[in-house]
Amino acid sequence: MKRFLSTFIAAVLLCVGLSAQNYEPYLTQEEVKSSIALLPPPPEEGSVEFLMDKIAHWQYFHVRTTDPERAKQAIEDAEMDNIGEKFFESFGLLITPETMPETYLLLRRSR
């Protein structure tokens, strides 16, 4: 009975796989509209819309980077110069060249 059931399941999966080979996307290349036709053009340089866009960008950038401690921490995390301390903070493992030289070299190489 197990052999019959497994054969039946394999046959069903094979039939489903064969029908999937004739897959066609929902939309053809002709039906997909161009983004140039859908999106408005960028504002002309020097126009009010252009200046408002620049002001909004500047405000976002200014708000995003106002906290110097957070920016400093983000730079330290991105550089990962002292990778052993990060693992000590997370897992309680002190990974230094003296205590775990192979692991330290692996972490330094893979960063």
C-alpha cells in the first residue's frame, strides 16, 4: 500500500511539473507599460517644484543625522574594527588575538 501511494504521489507531481513547463507570464512585454509614460517628468531645474524637492531632501538629511552619538555608533558598526568586542557584547565571548587567535583571524578575514 505504501508503494502504491508513493507511486501515485510521484505521478501526480510529475504531471504537475510537466504542466508548469508551459508557463507563460500574466502580462506580455507589450502589455507592460513604460515607466516613462506612467511617471511624470522631473521638475525643471530652478522651478518651485525643484526647489521644494531639494528643501525636502535637505530637511530629511538634516533630521536623519542630527544625533552625533548615533552617527558615530553607526560608523563604528559599519567599520567593525574591533570585531571581538561586538561578539563580547552579544554572546559574552572575548575574541582577541591572544585568547582565540584562529577565530579572530577568521572574523577579520570575513568582514
